[in-house]
Amino acid sequence: MITTVRRLRGLHIALLAAGTVAACQLPSSQQPVQASNRSVTYKYRTDQELLTASQNATTYCGQYQTAPRAATITNNADGSKTAVFECVRTGTTVAAPMPVNPNLSYTYRTDQELVQASQTASAY
């Protein structure tokens, strides 16, 4: 009987110690659940204006050592379009935009594909 009481007392002390340690721990640091990238928005009407917007987005994002990614392209009621470029980190250093070679031809069906083709061509 005495052995059982000692075991229970030992268990009670161990549980009290564990509870005290758990109660004294500092709360863990907060981790963000959502983060937003810097972004820049341009309004345009023609393919050339979209390419200019893409080059401007490259310059804008470059100041943050990031590269532009066309996030959304939407149609506006006045017939223009709006392109939102998000500045995203890349694994490589972002180079200054190179001029587009007018002798190369690219096939595209959407404004998004045009931006991608332009950015790919600029990388070379």
C-alpha cells in the first residue's frame, strides 16, 4: 500500500512539473499565413502598349531585385485593358531589360502569351 502511494505521489509530482513547464513556455512566434508580392498595374489598348507596360514592370520590379509576372489581364468597359504584374523573387539575378529584336517573330493567342514571349525573348 505504501509503495502504491509513493508511486502515485511520484506520478503526481511529475505531472505537476510537466504542467508547470508547459505553462511557462513563451508563445511561439507568429508565422504569416499569407503574404503579398509588390505589384504594379498598367492600362493599355494595343499590343505595343502591353509590351511597353511589361518593360516598365521589369524596371519597376528590378528595383526590388525581383522579376515581373503577369498576374491578371482584364478588359475594361472603355475598351482598354488592365495588366497587373506581380514582382516575384527568382533564383537568378534580374538583368536590365534588353531591347526587343524586331526581326524575330513570335506566335501568341492571348495577351498573357504575348507578355511571356516578350519576357522570354528579352532573356536572350
